[in-house]
Amino acid sequence: MKIVDVRATTVAVPLEAPLLHSNGAHWGRFIRTLVEIETDNGLVGLGEMGGGGESAELAFAGLKPYLLGHDPSRLELLRFMIANPTASLYNNRTQLLAAVEFACLDVVGQQLGVPAHVLLGGAVRDEVPFASYLFFRYADPVTGEGEVRTAEQLVEHAKALKAEHGFTTHKLKGGVYPPEHELACYRALAEEFPDDRLRYDPNGALSVTDAIRFARAIEDLNNDYLEDPTWGLNGMRQVREKVRTPLATNTVVVNFEQLAANVRDPAVDVILLDTTFWGGIRACVKAAGVCETFQLGVSVHSSGELGIQLATMLHFGAVTPNLVFDADAHYHHLSGDVIEGAGFRYRDGRIAVPSGPGLGVRLDRAKVEQYAEFYRETGNYPYDRDPGRPGWYPLLPNDRWADPGLRLRPGLYGDGR
């Protein structure tokens, strides 16, 4: 079996409302590049990649000469062919490799008639549990709905998600408003859901001192972990030495060199493995094995997925024995998807692992064209800017917090999606 074609299509899928984070915002839509790898036996494998609000079509076009004629089952060769670590000093292709690997696993699974998780060692669970990934949100500029700015709005949003999807773990994405405001919001969640588990993630925006102060202020709560409260392994290590809440990261341990450094000199307790950031599902499985050896916690990180990447997260979660924390997903913030059928559904806070061959999802061509046209209409957006604060960008550690008393003014950026 040989690769005979590589195709990439950029889509924009609307969100219920713009999502705020420490570096800016998801401007009311996810922009994702869909990858199709066709083989000489007529099979088509699917991949997916983000890109910070931008298309990656040209990058995949540049990989086409590398991929044509390659056997998609030879994934170790593929890793070095695309993302050789020394060559990658000049053209970091780790996330491109991930999307290509997804598609190759998909096509090999189709060829053999087995789900991707069989190729990865076999499932140890049939469902993966998820947390209710919560964001501060601007109201949708079209509907005027979806705003999450106050503690009361956050609690109501979390209650609605719990009622609809059954979540028993709640993660708050912070680093947007002053720490004292986010602390009050986080404690309001804990008061509303005394039996549920919590986690807080300011994306490394806090200083070491503020991170320690925040961690000590929540030590009485039912926390899974504090995720990336400050930046860097050394900063995290300083926080870890002074607090009792476990620390987690998806930003400062994102490759095997950093994982080795954390094993030798611990700075975090939980590694949030992302099938895109690490360069594929197989890399995450390998990293999870290292974490099992050294008794580090593991969870599945979300980098903003549509159904294709969510399928990769589910297959990874299926084969990971030491998945001791609920996974993250942005999926419930989406207003649509590009895959056939009604998309993935939560049941009691869990999503069933796909059982079809390969990744177990197929593209709905009408939806792809709909969302490709929406991308052509709306274009890219700067992920690291906030549409409600023109000219703003954060420092690290940050002290340029948003004002929780201000709302997004209509008309600042097109239709907001």
C-alpha cells in the first residue's frame, strides 16, 4: 500500500460563543485543517490540525513530495522523514506529523478492518471520561447569548453542561481576569458542586508568587490538580515545593527531553498528553508508558478539536491503563462538526470509543463544504489577541488582566464567528 495523494482543506466551525484564554481568544470559531491521505488501493485516511486561528494548507502541500509513494504503515520511518529532530530546528513539523500519522493509522486500520486502538495495543476501556471544560466567554455577537463573565454566570453554565452531559469534573480555563476574581469564580464552582472534582488552568499566566498564593487559597477544595499556574519547569518546581495541590502541565512537558528532565528533577505531577502537540497518538502512548514507569499522572489534553482529532483522543484514552484523570475536550462548545452522523455524544460525562475500522469516523462532504465556505467568508483570526481589547497582548507573567465588568462591544470583529 502506497500513498498516492495528499489533500488539505481548511474549515471554520462556529462555537457557541467566543472563548477567552490567557493569551487571547478563540474568536467564535475553530479553524482546522482537514487532511486526507489517499492510497493506491482507494482508501482515504483522515487527519486534522489546528493552527492558532490560521490555515495550514500550504504546510501540508509542502509535505506532499515527502509522502507520495510512502507506505503508511511505516510510521517510525515517517517520523524521521517529516520531523527529524535536528532538521526540525529549522522547520518544526511536529504538529504536521501528528495529522499525517492520524491519517496513516486511519488508512491502515481500514486496510486491516480493525479500529486504530487495536494497532496501538488494544483497548483497556470502551469509554473515556471527560471534564466540563469551562471558559470565560463573550456573548455571541449574533445571538447575544453565551456570556460567562461572573461567578453566577459560570455556575449556571456549569450546571447546564452537567445536566446535559453528566460531567462530574469541572475545569476552569483562567488567566483572563484578575486572580482574585477567578478565585471567587472557582470557589463558587466548588460550593455548587461539593461532590465533584475541580481543576484550574491559567495557562502559565501567574507569577510564581501569585501561583503559590492561588494554590494555597484552594487547598481545601476537591482539586484534581492546578494546571500550568506559572511558566517554565523551574517556575513550576518552585510552586510545587510550596503547595499541596498536585501540578499538571500541557505546556512545559511536551516532548521526551522535557519529560526526562521532569523525571530527573520533578516539577509537575500530571502530564497532559496531547495527540497534536506530541506529534501523534503513538508518541502519547510511548510517553504514557514512561509516566507509568515513574508513577506520574496522565490525562488527555485538548487543543481544540473537531471529530477527527477527538477520535484520536478517544483511541489514545482507550489504550492507556494509567489514565487516572478525566480528559479535556472543547467539543461541547462547538455548534457543528465535519463528520458523518450527529457527531460524538457524552453519556454520563463519557464518550464511547469508536469501534469502526481506523479512526472510525468519516467526513460528511456537505458539512465540509459548508464549513470550508464559512472559512472563506470569515478568514483567519489571531489566536493570541483578544477581540474585546484591541491592541492588547499579555506579558509573562501577566499583569494586564481583562476587566470583568466590561462586555464585548458589538461590531468589533465581523459576525464574531
